[in-house]
Amino acid sequence: MQTHPTQVDARHVSLALCGVAAFLNIYTPQPLLSDLAHHFGMAPATTTSCISATTLGIAMAAPFAGSLSDRLGRKRVIVLATALLALPTLLCAFSPSFQVFVALRFVQGLLIPAIFSAASAYIGDEFSRQELPSKIGIYVSGTTFGALLGRLLPGWCAVEWGWSGAFAASSAVTLLLAFLIHLGLPIEQSSLKAHGRSTGCAVRTLMRDARLVTTLLVGSGLLFSQVAIFSGVSLFLAAPPYQFGPRAISSIYIVFLVGVVAAPVCSRWVPWVSHRTVIGGALCGSAFGIALTQLPSLPMLIVGLVLFSTGIFVCQAITNSYLNSIVHQDRALAIGFYLSCYYLGGTLGALAPGALWERFHWPGISGLALLVTVVTALVAWHGWKPVAQQGAH
């Protein structure tokens, strides 16, 4: 599809903003776990359920979100879902109990898949297969920055206005993102075609593709490891000997910035090397990073987190690129299933630190994440078949 250069530039920025909007509110509580535990009178390890509530909501809503954008349009769904997301985010700041807080976090999770699925389908529909890796790399850079901002902003705001002020600030930023995406993202040019077959028939066809099933497993493993590591490290740094506060803990997530650069750069390698070669190398780097975090040194912990997070974000870009390359029909439905499995892995990854912390502490959490990372690499290596590079669709 040919596009005027200025329009391409606008799309690049807008695609990145879609990624920011999708990830901004998912992990807001991570640097605030100790503050939330103190406010609600709970053990810090048990507060990780407010993260799993959101990822569970995403996993439940994701299969249905794709069909919504098929009917209403990609851009319309992205803007509307982002604007609506600001409301439960703001209400979190006024939660009278932890149960209400978790319920509102679940509502956030129900809205977020609409952004993910519509943005991913927009990219798959509007760009040729040759352009997909670079465009998805831009989008994943946005998700990486959103994941960073969603942790930095709460930690810094909490110092001045408490954890409730952090959620109010996140709500305001979410509303601003909806406005900016509305202004900058062009309306999709590809027509939304309703296929004559039923959803059940489409699901059966999709699930017969072994490459897609492998991709679902890979996505689940990626988010499990990421959420387990960064929820666990929040507990680790808040405890002796470090005893970091929210601002210091949130600053650790600056390691994500390397992934902002690495994701689009590594995505450009796909036309020359296979998807599985890139993801295999990236996961080896992530595994080595986890190993470094076992050393009794804060600088080595940070280096390890840089390697781990960079590898994971590169893998997310490559996995999204591979998914869009192998699915040509019912793409929104396939993306919905991918997101459901992806965030089911994230839900389990959020629960793992709470289950392992009291007995095994950081070595137990990071050891489990390492095991899942290695298994994910093996699954991708054996299950992903090469994809021929073709022209525009």
C-alpha cells in the first residue's frame, strides 16, 4: 500500500502511541506493592493479585475484542477503548477496600484487549508483509515505553501524592493518549470484510495450524517470565538489604529503554534471518540476564535486568511479526486468541511471586522464570516454520 511520506510519519508516531496506551495501565501497581500492602493492611506478596486481576481480565476479553474492531473499525475501537480505560483507572484512586481495587483492576483488563487487537489488526491490514516487521517493531517500542512509563509515573507520583495520586495521574495520561491517537492515526483504508463462515469454523481452521498453536505457547511463556521477574524484583528490592521506596523501585524499570531501541532494530533482521533464529538469540540473552541477577551485586542485578528485558521485548516484536505473517484470514480472531494465551501466562506470572516469595524468595522466582524462558525458546525453535517473504497484500 502506497502512502504519502508525511502520512507514514504520522502513522509511526500514532502506532507507537497505541502501544503506549495498551501497556500504560497494566503494571501500574508493580512499584507500589509495598505502599498498597501498608494502606490495605496486607502482606506485600499478596498484593500481586491486583496485577493478575488485570491480566486475567485481558485473557478473558481478548477472544471477543477482535470481532469488535471487525465490526466498528480499527481506529474507532482504539480511541474509544483508550478513552473508556481512563475511568476505572481514576476510580482505582478512590477504592475503599482492596477487593474494590482488584475489581476495578479487572475492569481495566476487560477494556485493554480492544486496544491490542485493533492496533495489531490495523498493522496487519494496512501494511505489506515486507513492511510488517518494521511496523510491528515501532508498535512494540511503544508498548515497551508504555510499560516503562506505567511503572515510572506511579513510583514518582506516589512520593508526592501517594498511591492514589499515582492512579489519578495515569488516568489523565490515558485520556491524553486517546486524544492524540484520535488526531494522528489515519482511518484504516482496508475494507473490513465479513467472512461467510461461522466463528466456530474459523476457530477450528485456526487451531489446525501448528505454527499458530506454537505461537500461542510462545506468547504465554514470554509474558509469564516478564511479569514474574519484574513483580518479584519489586518485592526483592523493597525487602532488606535494599529496602527501596516506590521512586527507587520504579526507576529500575528504566532498563526497558534499551528494549525501545532494540525491538525495531532487531525486527529488521527478519528478512535476512528466520524468525526463530532471532527469537532464539534473544531468549538466550534473556536467560543469561536472569542468571546474572543471582549475583549479590546491585549493578549486576541491573545489567541482568537490562539483558532480560531487552531480549523479551525483541521476542514480543518477533512473535507479533510471525503471527501476522502466518495468519491471512480471521486475523483479528487469531490475535484475540494470542492475547488471551499471552495474558493467561501473565496472570500465572503475577501469581508466582506471591506463591514463592515467603519460602524461596528471589532465587525461587527467578529460577522458575529461567526455566520457562528456556522452555519457550525450545518450543519456538522446534515449532516455528520459515515464512516466505512476499509482496503487499
